[in-house]
Amino acid sequence: MKNQHTVCIRSAPPRVLNVKEASAYLSISERKLREEIALGNIKVARLGRRILLRLSDLDEFVASLTV
């Protein structure tokens, strides 16, 4: 039996997410999320090589997309 890792953060998300968790939270691919980060559309914090995203910044990004 394979060990399957799933990201279940919608019910009680932490305040700070990594890229994998943030992409699951936004329901977009990690690649698309990294693209938005590179364009400067989403604020991030870097800790060494780790990219950390605040939940409030992700919500702000989604709000900016609202028409």
C-alpha cells in the first residue's frame, strides 16, 4: 500500500502556509502559484530556501481578483 500524502487545510488552516499548502488552499497548481509569486502578485516571506505565505496575503490576493 502506497503512502499517500494529502493536504487537508481548508477546515482549520494555519496562519502560515508553504507553497504546497497554499496551492491546495487556493485550488491552483503549485506552478501557477509560483508564477503569481514571481510576478509579485502575492506577498511571501523567505526563510532560507523556504517560501512561506500568510493566509491573510492569500485572501488579499483572491480579493484583488474579484470583479
